[in-house]
Amino acid sequence: MPQHWRNDYSSNIQPQFLRPILRVTFTVFSIIAFGQPTLETQWRIINDAGVFTQEKERLSKMVGTVNVVVFHFQATLLLATTAAFITTDPPEAGILNYTRRGPYICLIASFFLFLGGIIVGCAVQFALTSCTSEWIRDTLMGTRFRVWTMMLLLGYPFMAIAVAASVNIIGQTAPLLAHRSSLTRSFRPTNGGMEFP
């Protein structure tokens, strides 16, 4: 296996405190992209044409499943809901004003993260169907930067959904928690736990 496929940052990265961060990030990206903590199995697979075809189908199905989840659930539900929140005025601005700067930025960021996840997921799925093992090994993963980029592209739809859903939740709940009504004060945490009316 080539050196740039290994999770080894022993002497080539300065400053030294970045080395463990890069190792952990590489492992996380590898797990998200390929389902394994290292690329050793991928190196064996890419050099066996029969196994490579099966792996390519597995990765394509994995990205396809994420695309289906994004497109059918997230895109239709959360993307439409977020678009509605962004383009309309709140029903009662005194209670739930999601048009304030912070929540609005969260909702817009969530919208574009969902959209980016859909676009990248479709592009990756399309590209995976036409790749050969030699092209992936020599071109797409020919340098360390390209290995990182390939793992990021394979994992981006999943990561985009997670981040977008989290940002969307923050954008929708922050105005409610920031409001000082009797309803939200009733459910604020106290020293001993939740305070109920």
C-alpha cells in the first residue's frame, strides 16, 4: 500500500500537535466513507477486479441510500419547511421570531447544507458507476490530498445531513428559548433540574 494511503503523520507534518488531530480525522473520514478505520482493505479491493466491482456497488448503494434519505425525507420535509421559514413572517413575532439574525442564519445555512448534500451525493453516485479500479487508484487517490478529498466526497452527504439537521434544530428552537414568555420560563433548567409550573 502506498505511503499516502496510510494514516501515518510521523515526521512530515509540522507543528507536531497537528499529527494526532490528523490521525483521528483521517480515521473518522475513513469510517464514514468506507466503513473501515484504515484504507488497507480498500487497497486490497482496488487491486482485485472482481472484488472491486462488488465494493463499487456497495459504495454506490451506500451513497444511494443516503441520497434517498436526503431526497425523500430531508429534502421534502426539512428543505421545504426551512424554505417556508426563510420566506415567511412568523405568526406571532413576540413568541417565536425566527426572522432574527441568528435563527435566520441557521435556517439559511441548513437550507444550503441540505442542498449541497443532495448535489454532492448525486454527483458521487454518478461518478462511482463509471469508475475503474485503475482510475480510482492512480487518479482519484493518487496523492494524499486526493485521498482526503475522495473520503470527504464519499462522506459529505452523510455529514451534511447531520450538520444541517442540527443547525436547523438550533435555528428553530433558539428563538423560543430566547423569548421571555411564561411558557418558556416554565421549562428553563434550574439548579436542581427542570422547573415545571
